[in-house]
Amino acid sequence: MRQLPSGRWQARYPGVDGRLRPAPETFASRQGVAGWLAALQTDLARGAWVDPARGREPFGDYAAEWLARRVDLRPRTRELYGGLLERHLLPHLGPVPMASLSPAVVRRWHAERLRADVGQSTVAKAYRLLKAILGTAVADEILARNPCVLRGASVERTPERVPPTLEQAYGIADALDPRWRMLVVLAVWSGLRWGELTALRRRSIDLPAGQVSVTEQFVQTSGQVTLGPPKSEAGRRTVHLPPHVLPDVAQHLERWVGPEPDAWLFTGPKGAPLTRTNFSHHWTRARETAGAPAVRFHDLRHLSATLAATVGATTRELMSRMGHSSPRAALIHQHAVADRDRYVAEALSGLNAPAARPARQRRARPTTAPDQLTSEL
């Protein structure tokens, strides 16, 4: 502590890096500067000190550095993060110093995005990205705590889409060029993603075992298509195909796929790998012909998960079949089916049959051995 010629008091202190730093302001009294230094010493002791110089760095600069350091991101994820930063974060928070990002600032930004008629799902994604960036800033000791504390802001509330029926799916498949019919059939009965289906090769199919192996996928970003590993480690999987599909798969291999092990299962009109660009026109025309113009290709994956759940697949089995890393992801693709619910209700009624008999009959009935009761149930 030292007193300046003006009569005010100044404090300097060594940070955790040993550099001597001045307090950000001067104080009117010796007691005031002593209290500030005592609070600072407490922060240093519990590891809550942050470098005020780094706190003056604009959020935009730190966010750009954060994205550049994330070498673990997949191309689609990097493109998503870049778009969220460019459209929703940097125009509003880019110039703000890191130390000025308070819960109130984040709350105002969130409310402004919603008032601007930005979709709730998009705002939730942007908020999660902001929270992740500022979480790293806390680890870098730029912020003492993460200001993203807005409850429920990271939750996406997208309306549930009803999957198409089998009849609609097969109607679309039959309306396509025969070379692509199996693309829809496999999507329905295997649950593979678009990028996984279009990256299948002849060697991916094991007809005797009735299996399809997922080892790679096509990823399309900014008009460019690249071949890479599956979306996650869970995406690298082997999926069993229903037996009734195998004859159609064999016919497709014989008619449309070259004999080489690396020959693509599906190609575009000119023989190149199938992409959304060279397929979208054919898909749009086929679904209109089938009378299902609102069906997206990804909805076939929802249908596949629903069919698997209908025949009794557990959440863990759905995760394995669909290539999900978490139960939540599996449940998003699992939809209730009225026929399955009716089957469950009838089964419950069967379990209740012995207890539903008149009380007089139940009293007159001789004692049932446990193994007999099990047999009845």
C-alpha cells in the first residue's frame, strides 16, 4: 500500500504468476485499500483469482481462439459452431470484454434473441455454445465463474415429428428409380443415417450372416462431401437385417453394384457417390408421387427406431442398433405406436384375469402351487 500525492491510496499485489499488478482503482482511505487486499488474498488462497488483463480481452477474440483450438471437432460440428458464432453470438457479444460477461448480460442477450424470432432450438444451441466457451474461460482463470446460469436455456423444445408409416415409406421407395429403392428399404429396416447409408460398399454387406457393417460415413459441409469415420464410437457398429429384406439386398447387389469389394452400394445418376445434392430432386419427386410430400429422409430413421421398439427392443438395444451414445438420443427416435399400446393393454388384462374373478370363486379355489401360478401367468 502507498499513499499518492493526491491523498488517495494505491495497492499493488503479485499474481499467481509472480508479476506485480496494481489494483484496478485507488481508494479514499487506508482501511479501504486494506479491505480490498484482504479480499484479494482470500481469492488467491482458494484459487478464485483471475487475471484482470485477460479479462479485458473481447469475447470475440477469445471465442475465435477457442474454436481454433478445438481440433477434436468433427467437420459438421465445427461448421455448426462457426455459424452460431457468426449469426448469434459475435454480433451482440463480440466486443464485450470477457470480465464484463455477467449473468445479466447473458440474460439480456438470450431474451433479445428470442424477441428477434430466432427459433427456440437455435437459441438453445447458441446458449450451450456460449456456456461451453465461458466454461473454458473459467478453466483458463479468465473468469471466476461461468455467467451462463439461466435455467432451462440450454434445453431444446422441438415438436415431436410423427414418423411415416410403412406404406408411405414403401410408396416412396417404389416411386424412386429402381437403383435407389434399396436405399429407402435399408433406411427403414436398419436405421442407418443418410451419411452411413451412402458410404456403404459391397464389403459392408454380409449376406450369409444377414449383417451390414458401419465403418465410415459421408459428411457434407458447405457443399463439400468428405468421407470419414462414423459420428461417434457408438456409430461404428454391425446391424442385423430382418430376413425378409435379404433377397432384395442380394438382387440390388447383383444388378446395381460392381463386383469389387470397395464398390459403392448407391451412386448418383453419373456413377459418383450419392449426395444430397444429386439426390434431392429425385427424393422430392418420389415423395410427392407417393402422396407423402412432408416426409424427410431422416424420418425413415425415426420409423426404424419405432418399429424396433414396437417389437420389444429395449433402450439399450435401440442405442446399439441406432448407433447412439446416450439413452436420451435413443428415446428421441422412439415413438409410441397405437397398435403396440393395445398389445400391452391386452397383455396386462391377461395378467389380471385370475384376480378379476368373483370373490366367491377365488375363496372356493384350492391353493395353487407356485409353479402352477407361474405357468398360468
